Amino acid sequence: MTPSLNNPGFHPKPDVRQTQVMLIDDNIDQLALLHQAIRRGLPNLKVIPAATGVEALVYLESHAHQPWAMPKLILLDLYLPRREDGWHTLLGIQQLPPPFNRIPVIILSASNDQDDIRAAYRRGCLTYLIKPTTTVGWQAYCNTLTSLW
């Protein structure tokens, strides 16, 4: 029997062209580097950039009735430019209506502070990744994101 939509054994392959990831980072250079690394690793992935937490929340709130516009993953810089801004943005995402409040969030940070890392997991983040400092590091970073995807 051939799998079909009416067959419970049917699992369509995800179409990466329809997959979106949101990048929230106030450092435009790092935002561009990560966007470029993602394009190399996952060229069909649509990236939704946001330079501030407010910009990201406005986008998500304005698309609340458009589930097809929902990113499948959010990459959130913790320091936007202050750590409190990243935590505030995370809380804002978590307070959105379903399904937007269930989008997995990965914290991005230059900080390797153990308190920040523990707080990210305690607050429900998928993982905490330390930002690289070189182009080669950003490519490896993208490969890590691809494996988490």
C-alpha cells in the first residue's frame, strides 16, 4: 500500500523552502555573518532578521494569525545590548499565544558565564551557544545549528 494523506503511516518530508528561522541580534555584523553561514549550510532556509527584541516581538505578534509565517526556530542574542533585553525578549516570546510561544529558542551569547547558561535552561531555552569570533568559527557554528535542526 502506498503511503497517502489518509494513511496514518504517511509522513511527508519537510520542505526546507518553507522553513523559517528568526535571528535576533543587535550586532548587525554578527547578524550578517550568521545569516551568510546559514545560507551556505541551508540555502533554502528563509531567515527572518530582527535587530531588536521589540522588532522580533512585533513581527511575531503581527503574524499571530498566519501560522505559515511562524519561524521554526528562534536564535536570540542574550545581550541586546544588555542581558536584561534578551531575557525580556524571551519572556515576551513565551507570553505569545500558541503556537508562537512554543517556538524553540536558542540563546546566542559571547558570554560563557555559567549563571547565564543555567538561567537559559531554567527559562526553557533549547540550548545555549557561545558566539564564535572568526569566520571559520561561524561556519562551524552554522554546522552545529544544522545538526540541532
